[in-house]
Amino acid sequence: QVQLVESGGGVVQAGGSLRLSCAVSGRTSSGYTMGWFRRAPGKERDFVASILWNGGNAYYADSAKGRFIISRDNAKNTVYLQMNSLKPEDTAVYYCAARSGLDYEYRYWGQGTQVTVSS
């Protein structure tokens, strides 16, 4: 089983930056896709970004393009979400997730970390 633990959330003013971390443990494979999702107050969980664990392909939601960067450090078993130029509408609980290449849905999820962007 894979365990995911997010950290790095907090309160930041609009225009500021945060870097979220997702510590990965358990039995993962190099073929896993790591993703970041978020759930804003009163809304459903939405996709933010994803990256192959052992590849350079990264994908972003339109709302994240040009502002967010997803990356991973294989040696540290950690995936990151660098968030720049934050906006109040980025306020949400951010979740780390993982799926194998054989899974359509993300199978593993972290507990979430709160990001609050003030105006």
C-alpha cells in the first residue's frame, strides 16, 4: 500500500508563493503518476497538476499553467507543488494523489493540506 503525506500549506497573501510537499512511502513503482488536486470551499475536488514519477511529462490545469510547477525528487521519495503568484481563488485543501499506469482513477490519496490565500 502507498501512503501519502502532504505538508507545506499555510496562509499567504495574494501574489505570494508556497511549496507543498508530498512524502511518499510504501510500495510504489517508477510507472506511477503523481498528482495534485484541490478542493475549494463548497466545491468538488479538481485536478491541479500531475507528473510521471520517472519522466519529465507534466500536466497542468488551465488555472495552474504559468504559475504552478510540479516536480519530484526520487531520492527523497517526495513530490512537490511550487505555487507562485497565488490568488485568493487558489484557496483550497490540496491533496496529493498517486496512480499506477494501469489505473484510470487515482488510487491513493493523502490527507490534504490547507492553503489559504488572502487578498
